[in-house]
Amino acid sequence: MSCGSGDKANQMSVADVQLKEVAELKPSLPLEEKELNKTVAGIAATDTSSNAASSSNDSILNSGGPTNIDWDKKIIKNAHVTLELKDYNAYNSSLHNKLKSYGAYIAQEQETESDDQIANDITIKVPVEKFDDLMNSLPGDGIKVLEKTISTEDVTGEVVDTKARIEAKKEVRARYLDLLKQAKSMKDILEVQDEINGIQEDIESASGRVNYLTHAAAYSTINLKYYQFLNGIASKDIKPGFLSNVSEAFKTGSSVITNLILFFISIWPLVIAGILLIFYYQKLRLKKSLAHVPSNVQNAQVSDTTAAQ
């Protein structure tokens, strides 16, 4: 019910804006005043009747009648899975055969091999009703699951809203086409045609968005990575490279500096007391040294010291 009222509001707002644009064309079209007013009044009357018809959505839904609104849930599911294998070839062959039984297909695949390991990154598209079954079948005996994340996004509201906007745009386009038939000069024809072209672009863009969301909701995405270490190497035996060591060294250095700063902040009373003691000690030494100097020289040194300070 709330979605239906929201869609009706969207249709009304879009149609009202476009209706205003149609009315603004009145001075430039060489139509008779009464004829153009009649056309604009007909557009308003059609909008009123369409809004009244949309208010009966409840009875249509309850009676099982046709409706332009798709109330099916549109939920996009995405998953990321990383597996460590013991037998890469056996798992790779089994996986490709398994996908057919789930109605899934591989959208992208990249296999790499080095001295240490062989790996494969694949993007799987699977029907949403088979998503959970396929996810549960990916692990197995001797397979270590290193990562498994699943995210969902409900785009039902966006799909319904976009479809409602498309219908409103189509109605306004039809009314512009009526005005195009009534235009008398090439200038008026071009002006109305520009408006129609802009509306058509909006319709095509919105239709493409709806198609994308519908397909994304119908087929879930699984980003699967699986690999096997070669030559008896285990994950714990892999030593980090030079760049990894450099990165760790920078992290360690920054950690040491941070700890030093925090240490000095934590002992700030002792730091201030130490500075005061050093200052007092220097003044005491200066007084002792002046005690053994003649008065005239002492005055001169004091003057120099004061000036220096």
C-alpha cells in the first residue's frame, strides 16, 4: 500500500512538471488560443483520471487483475569466497561440472600459476533460488575456507519507482507527439522534437536501469578464489618478499615513534621538573662563578649575560 501511494506521488510529480513545460510552449506555437487551451485541459483531465484509476490498486490486487507495478522482491546477493585446496585439478574439474547442475555460468575466469602456487579467480552467476545451495556445496573435505562473506541489497523500491517514472514519461511523450502534429512552422516542430528526444532519452536510461537491476536480482554473484601451494609448500612456509618486509619495517618504525610520543606525554610532569632543575642548576653555577670575579668585571659579565638573554 505504501509503495503504491509513493508510486502515485512520483507519477503525479513527473507529469505535473512535464505538463508545465507543455504549457510554456503555448506562445511559440502558432495554434489558435482556444485549441491549445483545449489540448492542455485535455492533458490535465487525463492526468486526473489516471490518478483516480491508480487509487483502485487495492481492488485490482485483491481481484487478481492486471497491474503495471511489479511487486516481486528484487534482492541482489553477492558473495566472496577464498579456498585453500590440496588437489587443485580435481576441485577445478568438479566445480565446472557442478555449475551446470545449478543453472549457473562463469562470467569471468582468470587462472594463474607460479613457482609457489596455482590459483584461479572466477566470477559465477547463479539463479537466486540456487544461491544458498551452491554456496553450501563449495567447501568440502580437505578444503580450507579462508574467507566467506555474503552481502544483500534490496532494490525493490528502486525498481518500482523507476517503472512508475517510465510510465509517466511515456504519457507526457504521447502528449508532446499530439502537439507536434499541430505545429505549423519548422521552428515549432524542432522545439517540440527536442522535448520529445529528451523524454525518450530519459525513458531509455530508466529502462536500462530496470533491466540491469532485474537481471542482477535474478542472478546472484559469487566471486570465488581457490588455490593450491605447489612442491610441498604450505602457507606457513611462504616467506614474505622484499616489499612486504619494507612495508612491515615502515609499520614498525611508525609504531616506535608513536610509542615514544605517548611515553613522553605520559611523563610530562617529570619532563617539566627536569627542565626547571636544569635551569636552576645553570643559574646556580653562574652565581658561583661570579662570586670569584672582581665587582667591575662581574657587572660587565652580568650586563653581557642580561643582554644575551
